[in-house]
Amino acid sequence: MTTQRVFSGVQPTGNLHLGNYLGAIVNFVKLQSSYECIYCVVDLHAITVPMSVWGGPDELRRCTREVTAAFIASGIDPKKNIIFNQSQVAGHAELTWVFNCVARLGWLNRMTQFKEKAGKDRENASVGLYDYPVLMAADILLYRATHVPVGEDQKQHLELARDIAQKFNNDFSESIAANKQPATYFPLPEPVITGPATRVMSLRDGAKKMSKSDASDYSRINLSDDADAIAQKIRKAKTDPEPLPSEEKGLEARPEADNLVGIFAALSGTPKADVLREFGGAQFSGFKSNLVDLAVAKLSPITTEMKRLSQDHAYVDSVLIDGGERANAIAEQTIKDVKDIVGFIRRK
Ligand code: TRP
């Protein structure tokens, strides 16, 4: 039996919000009971955009600690799982180089996120931004992870990781066999489909994703918001004039209602249908009061703990360093194997 291993990464880009929490972190917490999990703060990915965007060295350190604090405060156990920042394990960059020579230009040219992020001024995008998906493949395959919880926007990158794994396994099949490794040396990683409110939308516009870069702070609930701010933002959230429907199909073409019901469902861990069974026919004012109570009850223990941990650099850094050492122990074995498979002479 092969180990089932989960790997996922979160960028240290700051201002974590409800979308990051419900879309990713909640899922990470759930997965720790059934898998060996490795959660990585991907600082190497963070610097693929201009420094004016990632904010410079102090901001990078702050955000790396903030994401780590959010993981721990949300209930990811750093003893049972591995939590670390990517740059501590040299294997990510080393394996990326080998994969750069496996991946084809044509594959990368199809990546839609690069096109979006590079925008019109493609000549001026960093080489790292172009190579971002190859680094992401190396992240996953360095640990020979089998399961990757990712949002919709990262599915294409995960497919690329599968293509790279498969081409490596094929190109080096003879050497893999000669080294007595399994024919699928790199497993083809599977996406882990996330729960109901994976896509949390803006509180001001149900057609837009909740985002840290939205100009209006009222569009999102930050994990740094206190109870008053959470309450105020939910009360001001955009709705429509109709009462809530009693069935899910009544949410079609009502994106704001759908979003609030989805948030309620995700926070309470119940299906949307159950939420509507309870609140169908109610006005938004009453529903919002319940949502405020629920959101404050669920989020404030986390945000309070996050704030406390954010002050405790010594503890947060010790978690990252301990995680880095454990990650490195796994990564080193893969790098040794890959060197032997490719034909690089190495120190024993
Ligand atoms: N690209 C991912 C994102 O922006 C973050 C990431 C980096 C990742 N490496 C990963 C996610 C490996 C899953 C697995 O969301």
C-alpha cells in the first residue's frame, strides 16, 4: 500500500479573508484526520510578481507568519502535520530545474493564469511568473503527494503537474526500473474536491470573488476583523428585495442571496438546502442577524488566536523551522532518487 499524502500551498500575500478560510483552510483542517498532510507557505511563488505587489522583505516575513498563524489558529496541528515555508527546503528549486527540462513550452503557453497575471505587458513579466506552474508541480511531487486540495483556479496547474509526472515517468522509465523504483515513480496527483462554499463571493457584488485586492473593505471579511467589523460588513452586505427562497433552485440568478446562504452553510457545516429549510420565506434582516451571530461565534476564536500568535514570532518561527526540517527529510530522499534516475553523480 502506498501512503496517501496531501500537499497544498498558500501564498503569503497578506490580508487573509473569509474566502481563503472557507475555500482552503477549513478543508486543510478536515483532511488532517485522514491523511498525512504537508501545508506549505509558498514564499518562492510570492516573489514571482513585482516587489511593489508582494511588498518587500518585511512584508513577506509578516505575511508568512500571518498565514502560519492562520493555519495553527484554525486547528491544523503542527505536530501531526508539517507546516513550513517553501524556501527552507532547497529541493523545491532543485526539482523545478529538472522539471523545467521535462515540461514543454507549449504546455506553459496554455496556462491561463500566466496570461491573466502578466496582462498586456508580457515582455515585462518575470521568468519566474512564467515558470510558476513548474515550481508548483515540484512542490507537490517533491513529496510524491497523491492528493492536492485546490480551488477551481488551480485545476489547470494541477493537470500540468500530472503531465510533468507522467512525462518524467515515461522519459526515464528504463532508468527508473534500473534504480529499482516503481514505474510510476511520481504518482499522478489527484485534486481533492472542496466543500460547499468553496467560492466565497464579494459582499458587495455576488458576481465577483471575494478578494484581498478589492478597493472596498466592505466587500470582504478579513481574518483580522473584530466582531464589530464582521457584524457591520454582514449587515451592509448587498442583497435583493425578495425574501429568501425555501429551495436551492430559488437561488439561481440571485448571486448575493446565494453567496450569503453559502457562507451560512459553510460556517455551520450544513448543506444549503437545510439552511433554506430553516430560513425560507424570511427577510434578509432576520437572516443576517443569525449570520452575524454564527460568523462571530465561528470566526472570533480564530481571529483572536491569530492575533495572539502574530505577536509570538518565536513560536511561529519554531513551527516553520521544525516543519522545514521534517519536510527536508522527505525531500532529500526524492532528490537523491531523482539524481540517480537522471544520471547526476552525487555524494553518498
Ligand atoms: N498556486 C497556488 C495558489 O495560488 C499555491 C500553491 C503553490 C499550491 N504550490 C502549490 C497549491 C502546490 C497546491 C499545491 O493557490
